[in-house]
Amino acid sequence: MAITILRLPSVLAKRGRSRSAHYLDIQDGLFTSPISIGYRAVGWPEHEVDAINSARIAGKSETEIRALVSSLEKFRKTSK
């Protein structure tokens, strides 16, 4: 399975959030942290962005979204 990495402008467009709101969500545990894709370059796996957006659309609570974010980040560490 090919994993697509999205850069910040694409993530913001998919989420409909501002840059500052996006980074506040990361700080609050409501979005996954970025991964390094090079010197001074970060991105997010597209499937994580889609999973979090789907959870929001489904009306999941912030507690449920934090649990999702935690599981997505844990999966990153085990899938290497």
C-alpha cells in the first residue's frame, strides 16, 4: 500500500482550518503530529487526515478523537 504524505497547505485545505488552529489542535491532542520528510519539511499521512476528518463528520467527541489520534500515532511506531 502506497502512503501519500500531504504537506501543510493540502492538510489545511482538507480540514478547513487555519494554520494556527491546526497547530493548536496538535497541541491539544486533536490531530496527529507531523512527520519529518526532509530537512525543514514535514507532512502528514493522508489516511490519518482522512480518519480524523471522518471522526469529526461522524460527530465524535474530543475524547474519542484524542483516542483516535493516540492510536494513529501508536500505529506509526509499530508499522516501521
